[in-house]
Amino acid sequence: MTSTPTLPGPAASACCAPPAGPAPDLDAERIAVVAKALAEPLRVRILDTLRRNPEPVCQCELIALFDVKQSLLSHHLRKLADAGLVDIERRHKWAYYSIHPAAFQELHAWLS
């Protein structure tokens, strides 16, 4: 086994501070909730589909588009809704989903 060579450097007391520290206005808990909701690839695909549609999308269309059972789709949509990423509108027996505008702006601002 080969060891990694140690290069000479400044003493710890002479080392400079990092150029950027923690952002005082960062809501790390909120970002963690959003990141957890987006940790599933199907949820990312659903959110992307909603993002690209100007009108709310019917659950029935999402079932066909992703070829999943209604119960599985509902589970994933509930996770996205609980994270505040999607809005739900009930129309008779169907639910229509759209991306929550503030959530998208929040994600964009954090990732920029």
C-alpha cells in the first residue's frame, strides 16, 4: 500500500480563512427538505414535466406518461406537495398538478 506524500505548507495559525463562509440568510433546513423530495429520479421527472407545462397537468396524464400505478404516482406527488414544490387542484375525481412558482424561483436562486 502506498502512502500519500505530505507536502510542506503553512502552519495552521498562518493559514487564511476561506474566501466564503456560511451564508447568514441560507435556510439550510428548507433546502434539505427540497433536496430530499428531489432525491427520487421519478420525482425530478415529474417536476420537470410540470415545469414545462403552462397549465396544470391531470394525474391521469401523468399516470400514462410515466407508466406507473396511480398509488405510486400519488405517493410521489404527495412528497413533492409536502415539500411545497407542487400545487394541487381538485377537479371532480381528478387532481391537477402544477409547479409552485415560488418553489421554482427558490430553487433557481439557490442553485445560481
